[in-house]
Amino acid sequence: MLLSTGATIHDMHYITYGMAINMLMEKSRLTAAAGGKEIADPEKQYNIMKANLPALEEMHRKGEISDERYNAYIRSLEEWESDG
């Protein structure tokens, strides 16, 4: 399957399982997009979440958003950033 992403047999010695999974997921995403399916762009979603953080923090400070929802949002951002 990895060969369909453009990887070579030689590459197999140097990539990690995580890299392989990322390559396969991106191949799947691009194939779906080429087929006309609307797909979410994780990078775009992250940028939107990061841009909305100041407004979310303000709403949390005012009590308009619960600690649970605020903490879940922050955890999502931290997970993305730790994977990067």
C-alpha cells in the first residue's frame, strides 16, 4: 500500500509506523478529494481553532463557556501541537 503513495522499498527502512499511517491517510484524503468528495482539511481546522482561542478564553473568563468545554478545546489544540 505504501508503494501507492510514492514511497520506495528503500524508503521502508527509514520511515516510522506513524509516518506510514500519515502517508496512507493523506493518500486516502487526496483520492477522496479527486473523486469530488468534500473533505475536511485538518490544518485549516487547526488554524481556525487557534484563531478562535482568544475569543474562547474571553468567553470562558466571563463564564459563558464551562470549564469542561474550555478544557476539551485546549486539549484538542495541545494534541495537535504535540503531534507537530
